Amino acid sequence: MIMKEFQYTIKDACGIHARPAGLLVKTVKGFASTATLEKDGKSCDMRKLMALMGMGVKQGETVTIKVEGDDEEAATEAIQKFLSENV
């Protein structure tokens, strides 16, 4: 199985804080695929709000997003769109 992967540099001055993190979790939960956010050698399940916020992603940092599953193409597009519009 091929996994989708992309990198994104956070532009929001507050990084991934509570509001965008909550909306991002909601976006990811709409898909069957699993999505993982990686930063500085750590990773978290993007379906878990506290884990996502616990990553402490700040403005200017680059994260790697990995998406794997039956609808990974659509999930990847939705996550990329969300990030570019919100963080």
C-alpha cells in the first residue's frame, strides 16, 4: 500500500492552537484513513486533539503529514486545503 506524505510550514502566528487543532481533528475524522503528524522525531495521531496540541507546533515550523488508507487521496487533499486556509 502506498502512503501519501507531504510537508507543511505553519504560517499562523499562534501555531496549531486549540481552535485550528479541533477543526483539524474534525476534518481527519471524516475519513477512513489514518493521518499522522510528525515533528522533531515525534509523531501523533491526528484524530486525537490533546496529542495534536501536545506536539506544540509553532509558527515557522515544518511538519510532515502521513496519510494511509482507502481514501488517503481525498483525505490528503482535505488536510492540505485545511492547513493552507487555517494555519
